[in-house]
Amino acid sequence: MLIAAPLGALALGLSAPLAAQDWSSTSSEEMSAEDMAAFSVMMGGMFAPEPLTEEQTARLPLANAVVSKMLPPGFYEELMGDVMGTTLRPILSMFSGPEMVVMGSVSLDQGLPELSDGEWAELAETLDPAYATRTDTMIAAMTSGMGEMFAVMEGPMREGMARAYVTRFTTRQLEEIGAFFDTPTGALYARESMAMAADPQFMSSIMGSMPQMMGQMGDFEATMEAAMANVPEAKAFDQLSGGEREKAARLLGISVEQLRAGMAAAAEAKDADETMEYEGE
């Protein structure tokens, strides 16, 4: 689904480590034009497609016409409004309902009393008069911000989809798809097929499977641990030969002593992360 695509790209962009700079702690305002260009090159280089053939390139106009019907200008901004309403609102409401408001305002050693829905709402209104509007304000702000953010991806998304289409469909097939999209039913399908990922019917089914999916996490973690059990750890500095130390230092542009210190610091940070993870279990 095309909702997952930009979200996945965003997640990759926020989490991908860069060799020479901690991009995760650098805001877009702090990044220079050169930094942004380097970041774009790195992200684009993560996926190296085969160059289009002359025949595929000749089909691009047809593919662009098809894709433009599926992703018209403003599509994501409009879609984000639907997504926020169908997915984010129920989640936020779960954590910002009257009982949660009271729990966030009053710490009770004896636990919460048994109150009716009306009493909970009345108590929450007393402790936090703005709680009912807070969720609406948050969703409105997030919808606007996310819509503007994903709108930036519309052009590249259309271009990428068109290039993907020419590698999967022949000229005749693209013409037939385009002809279908030119019909009233086809035009409706072209637009709604992308938006259906935010439909309550679809989201309800997906979210309903979450408990079962989470129940599989233990098995998944056990499988991963078993699979990784026989994979050797990265070498420590003391395990490197003299030649390996000199080679690594030379490639990094540092001295052997700097390499020693850097590897020790990385190992210390890794141990700290593993300790925190263990204590959190």
C-alpha cells in the first residue's frame, strides 16, 4: 500500500546510520545544503535499480499518464486526513480518555475507584478542562504537518511508480490500463485503490490481528537468537593483527591509537545498550 511506502521511507531516513555524522541528532534546519545533498545521495544509493532500456524509456509517457490518475496532486495531503481520522484518533483517544486523564493528574496508592462513564468524564473535566479538545488539536496539527511533509514525496513517488510500471507492463498493457482509468469506474478505482489502505474496514481487520501478531513476537525473537547464535561477533581491537590494525586505521584516516580508542568507545557503548536492554526485560 502507498501509505506504507512513504512511512517506510521516512523511518529509513530517520534511522539509517551514516558513517561520518550522527544525522539522527541533526534537524533539517541545521543541515547545510551539502549535508542534505549527501543525505539524498546516500538514501538513493540504498536502492540501486537497473537502468531503463530504450524500450522501457519510450513507455514512460504512458506510465506517467497512468500513475497521474492514481496519484493526482494533493493526494497524500487529502489521504493523511483520512488516515489520522481512522487510525490515529482511536489510538490517541485510548490514551487520552477520561480515565487516563485522571490517572495522569492524580496518583492514588489504593487504585482507581469504580465510576460510571459519566462520572469519569465529569472528574476529567474538573481536573483538565481542555482534555476533550487536546486530542482534536493534536490530530489537526499532525494532519496538517504530515500532509505537507508527504506532499513533498508526491513528485518522486509518481516518477518512481512510472519507472516501475514500465519495467512490469508492456506498451499494450499500459494502454489498456490507461483506457480503463479513462472510464468513470476506472477513474474511481484509480483514485480509491490507493486510499483504501485508510478505509475503516481495512484498518479494523488489520488492527484486529495485532494481538495475534504480538503473540508471535516471542517466537520471532527466539528464532532470531537461534539463527544468530553461530554468527561470530565483530573483532575487538586486540583480535586484530598488526596488519589489520594498520589497514583499518589507514582507511579511516586515523592513527592506530585512535583506532584503539574508537573501538574501545564503541564496545563500551554497545555494552551499555545491552545492559539497558537486559534490565528493561
